[in-house]
Amino acid sequence: MFVNQTQLKDFILDSGLVSKADWLSAEKESTEKSLSPERVLLNAGKITEDDLRRVQAYVLGVPFIDLKAEKIDFGVLSMIPEPIARTHNIVAFRKTDKELEVAMLDTEDLRSIEFIKKKVGLKIQPRLTDTESIKHALQQYQKTLKDEFGDLIKQEAGAITVVAESPEGQSEEDLKKLAEDLPVIRIVNALLKHAVIQNASDIHIEPMEAEVLVRYRIDGILHDAMTLPGIAGASITARIKVLSNLKLDEKRMPQDGRFKMEMDGEKVSFRVSILPTYYGEKTVMRLLRENGGGFTLEALGFHGEALEAVHHATKLSTGMILTTGPTGSGKTTTLYTVLDILNTPDVNISTIEDPIEYQMARINQTQVRPDIGFSFSMGLRSLVRQDPDVIMVGEIRDGETASLAVNASLTGHLVLSTLHTNSAAGAVPRLIDMGVEPFLLTSTINVIIAQRLVRRLFGKKEQYVLSQAEIDSLNEHVNMEAVLRALVAENIVEKNTTIDKIPFYKAVPSDETGDGFKGRLVIHEVLKVSPAVRDMVMNRQTAASIETQARKEGMLTMIEDGVFKAAAGLTTVEEVLRVITE
């Protein structure tokens, strides 16, 4: 549903929201800035977002819904997972047998509507609403979560059957009895469901002297979720072992396992690690959502020349696309997003991974099995005989895998892989150290992406400008002029803006977000292998020299991209520095 601009203009003027003079002035400015007149009016404070949405609703013939005083049934509200609702500003508020009414800030977000339609299997009726209504609805997720899970877990914890531990330890039969205790099953299910709804990436269950601490890692930061009585620890561990098909009576050695559950139509895999500690066994579970696809490079945080470079690399039929960064920096998600772009009916895509983190239709995914000798190198040898067009290698860990990946890219395949280095330029000497000849690298590598994840600002933000001391401090690591050029090129700041006038933002804590952050986005640097860079690789130049040349050719470093995103109001300078210096 797209708004007719002529009708929109007529209704705005007829409504008296702005004067004709203001509109004409906005039209003139919109041509100069490549913005719509209504966006110019919004930026100037002549009209509010909510007033504009009401006019848009009228033009489109879409009902406008006020939810500020409405209590939404949790069963209806939870039909759209909280992370989706927050990211896309869309909430479900009314349901019939055949239809689901959703309130949105942007009815042109057809992708979200289509996603929800597939998820719930109902006809979606979009309604426009205002920001306060969305905020009120989102707050109901948190309230209901506390009510639903907190009370349930406290109640069930008191009903756990306690099995006395003998000097020799609990028997297999006793432990199985613990795991099958109905209150324990309910507690574990509630912990898992709560983590999925909160969009946690990891669950930590840590035994202490008198209680069990449960923590969730959300947006890269660990948060205390709840504490349980100490007697619940052994029961919860036993239940997780049963789900993961691990040995119940083994408490002296670490164990690793995996299980899968379906929650609200979403399949989630849990990668389980159990480690003996002083007060009992600590359990850590990594959540892997099997819904590969649905991301875009733009949504991940790629923009400008870097975005163009990655898109160009995806159009090539041979060569390598590498992503680098530490564990948990979003490398695999970026590669899966690229795979989603490449995943067309005329392309055969095969992967070799450890583990398979997302399941994607039409892609042949293979799991590494080191316990039986099935390694990345062995799997890659087999993949090239499967007539692939695109190959993804989960990680290049050794010289053999590196050599095979390079040779695969030389023989008519597009190869995607990850590497553990701190910067994009650092990938080159790392591969040379693994035994790959420089002349092979210059013939194969198309782009190298280095990235980290930073927390995204959410809700109210406090605006400020940098002091001279702060500018001087940043200038030691950041080419602020390059950042300013990028901001101007993408119309985030006006052409004649100086560095000391660029607005930056601070998080404002609230009941809704806690610390003022929600979700994460990528900060990145994308190294294009230009002719000059190729010459430097051939001559075995250092990573620092290669990076200097790439910056001369327009590459923003990760910290510069972070400052760019801070100026764009997506994160904070402090958050960027925290992540970069970790």
C-alpha cells in the first residue's frame, strides 16, 4: 500500500496541519536534499510523525487504531515474537478464526506482513497506529513475561521431588526419575521459552552454594534472569541431559550435546555444554534459530561503498568472500545473508559447517564430524565433486582447508568462508602463514569483511555534540573527515556541517529497555582487493600497509563505521569503543 503523494499533499493542506507556504518551502528543500516534502517537514518540526500517520491512514483508507489504553490478550500478542515486533514496530492486537489484525507504523512494510502471514496462517489486516500505541503494546510483552514465567517457575520449584544423594552418587534410575518429574519439565520448558521470546543467544544455568542462578545473554550482554532454589539444580541438569541424549550419571567429565524444539512455529536448536564445577554441573546452551534467510545486508548494517562491494562480489561466479572476526561477531549470519541472496533456482549451493546454525531450503548442508574423522578438509574434497556453483566452508582452521578452498575458487566456484582475525587486512598474512601462496590469493579473494556486533539504541535518545577533547581523542584512531564525507554522501548530515556540529546520541534507560538498547547491528570494514592491494599481497606487505592502502581507496575501518552509525543515531560512541577494545 503506497501513499499517493498528490492526495497526501491535499489532505495535509486541507487539515491545516501546515501552511501552504511551509509546504512550498518543503517542496523546494526536498528537491535539493532528495527527501520527500513530508520528511522535510518532519525534520523541521512542522508536523509530527503521528499526525502524518493519521493523514496517511486517511489517504490509504486504512483504519487508524489507538492502543494506548488497550489490554491485549497475550495469546494474540505473542503470535508475533517480541524481537520481530520491536524491530519492525508491528503488533498483533485482535484475532478471528480467519484474520489477524496488526497495528503498524509503516503499512508499506510488505516483507513483515508476508512473514507474519506465513507464520500464523491467517489473513493479515494491517492497521496504522502511533508510536505511543506501539510502545504501550510492547511493554505488555515484558509484563506478561514476568507474570507468566516468574510465578510458574516459583510455583513449580517448590513441587520438585527431591532424591537423596548417596555417598556413591545418584543412580541412573534416580536421575531419570528427577528428569521426568513434571514440575522439572515445566521449569525447563519455561526457561527455554522465555529465552526464545527474549531473543537470548545463550542460557547460563550456574549452581551456587544455596541457589541456582539463571542468566541470559541478550544483545551480547549477560543479564540475571532469575534465581531458583539449590535443590532444583540437579533436576534441571538431569532434564537437559535427557533432552540432549547425554549420560545422566556422568558428573566428573564435561559433556556436549544438542537438541531441538519447536516454539510458536519457530524451530530452535540448543547446543548444550555441561561442565563440572565446585557446587555442581554448570550448563550453557547456545540458541540457534533455524530460520535462515529473512535478513538483508542493509538490515545487518551494511551501507554505502561497502554494501556495493559485497553486492558486486555476490555477482561473480568465482573467487572468495571472507568474513573475519572473533566468536560471536555475526560472521555466520552475514554469510547466510549472502547465501540467501545467491539462493536462486539456477544455482547449486553446498555447505560444510560445524555446527549447522541455520537450516535453509534448497541448500545442501553438511555437518562436520571430527569424532569419526570427517573434517572440513575431507568434506570440502567431497563437496567439489557434487557439482556446486557456490560452496560455503564454515571456518578455515588449517592450511589444508585453506588450500582446498583457494583451489575450489580457482576451478569455477564461488567460495564463502570465515576466518579468525582482528581486521580485514589481517586475513591476508594469516592465509599466507597457513601456507597459501600470495599469487593464489591475488587470483581468488574478491572481498574481505571484518565485523563486530554493537548494541542498537532503542526508544528515547539524548542528543549531544562532541567536545574538542573528545574529537582530539577520536582523531587518534578515526579519520573523522572520512566519516563526515560518508555522512554527507548518505544525506545524514548537511554538506557544510563541521565535525563539532555533528549530533551524537546517548542511551536513555527506561522500563521498556532497561539500559536504552535493544537488538544489535554490524559495524564492519570491507576490503576490496583492488589492483594496488593485489600488488601489495604479491610483495607480502604487512596487514598495516594493506589497510593504509585500502583506506586511501575509501575503506572505512570498523571503528570509523561505528562512529558513522553513532552519528546516524543507531548506537553510541561509547558502545563502539567498548566493542572495538574488547
